[in-house]
Amino acid sequence: MTDITSLTVTATAETAIKKLKKAEISVFNCFKSGTEFTFSVKDKHLKKVFAIFSKPCYNIRVVGESRRTHFIKRIITRAGLAVGAFVFVVAAAVSNAFVFKISVSGSGAYLASEVKRIIYESGGKEFTLLTHFDAPAATGKILALPQVTFCNIEKKGSILKVDVQVDEELGEKASLSSLVADKSGTVKNIVAICGTPNFSVGDKVQKGDILISNYSVIGEEGEEKAECLAVGYAELECSGRCEYFAEADTEENLKAAYSSALLYSDEILTRSHTVKQTDGGVIFVIDFTYLHKLSINLK
């Protein structure tokens, strides 16, 4: 594209993309670096973009002028060349209107199945026009994937190219397995950023059950499975029991007995007790439920 200008704004990628999407402004060449988010927009949207980020806290600036500016200067004196170029661009656009392939490249190519799923959800498919494809939304979702630091979606000819870069140092530590329950309990919450969740809130699970599988379901009817990185977390409500010996059945000793349950979890949900007599004192039997959290490929 020759009619796009690159800008940098001090904001998170998610915040910036949400604002631009709300204003129906398409963005290209997106990447984040520290507190800054760099992106490109068509020249016709520049005034609107600066209005969106007019507050001083955003600190928006132009970092790359579009080639279209130079092109316009040339067509003023070369009207014939401009007309020819316009005809060429229109002809090329018509001939390459369809997308026949979606290509995922870069250090994040291992996320290809998840990236394609996002592209499909955003309206982009092979052997179709990109009339309903929401590129900004797709870019934001891809940038939200773990370890992803750069994403650029660009149509070249009949190929939709998606360049995905990840923090390779973090990527090397990623687990290729599924998220497996290490305790039995009841699912209180389950979130799969990548991969497929196998249980819902309220389901009972046993130790060893696969909570989030390392594959994605693709296709309009979900008939195809594609291997991917499992990313997400789950929260289980588990049951536990502990015993606490004390010299006497007192309120103070009961509080100490209840506190012993914190050795199992910092988030105790319910507690009850019974008291057993024993030589030299009593034993408090504490039955409790607690929240157990587990995750995969999250910082």
C-alpha cells in the first residue's frame, strides 16, 4: 500500500485498536514496543486518528510519511502518468480481488492454526473476497496471544499474508502439551485463549482429566481439528481435610485449627469441624473446600 502513514502512540495495543475499530478505521503493520504501539492507517483517516488520540497522555506522532504524498506531487505535473497508474491499480485490484491462500509466517508460525481460526472468525476465508474481513479486530486478537509481539496482515495478490513474531526467549519455554487436572474437583472457571476447553463451569473433573486440549476446531461445522499451543487457565473447587491437636477444646484452639487449612490454599471457600477426644487433649478434624488454580503457557 502507498497511501498509508505510520504513527506511534503511547497506549496499549488493545486500547488503541478498540478506539480505531470503534471509529471504523482500518490499521496495518501493527507492533508493540514497551509502552508504545506503532501502526499505519490510510491518509484519509489521519485527521480522525489525531482527533481520537488528542489527549496529551497518548502522545501520538507520525513516524513514517506515506509514499502517496510523493506520488500526488508527481501526478500534478504528470497527469498522463497518473491516469495510467490509476488504471493499472484498478486492473490489478480487480484481478487480485479474491483470496486463494492464507499464509502465516514469522517466528510465530507455530500458532498458524490459532491465527487462521481468528482470521476465519473475523470474516476472512480462502476463495472469497475480503468484503467482510475485519482486519483490525483480527490483528488485536492475534496480538493478544501469548508471546506475540508483532502482527501484520497484508494481502499480496491472491494471498493473505499474516506475519506473526513472538518473543523467542519466552516461546522456547512454551509447553506443547494440554492442560491436565492435577486434582479432582468442580470447575469454577475455565478460560482457553488457545486450544479447546473440554469442560464447563459446574462440571466434575477427576485428577488426570484434560481440561484444555492442544488443538483447535476449525471449519464452519467444526469438522476439522488442527494442533496448536494450549494456552489458558482453570479454577477448581477442591475438598480437603486436616487434623489439629490441642490440649483443650477452646475457641482459641479452634481458630488455630481453622488456620491450619491455609497450608493447603490461600483461598479457603468453606470450613467445618468435628472434635475427637484423645490422650492428652483433643483433635480438631477440619473439613474444607478451597480454590485451586492451574494454567498452561501463561506468564
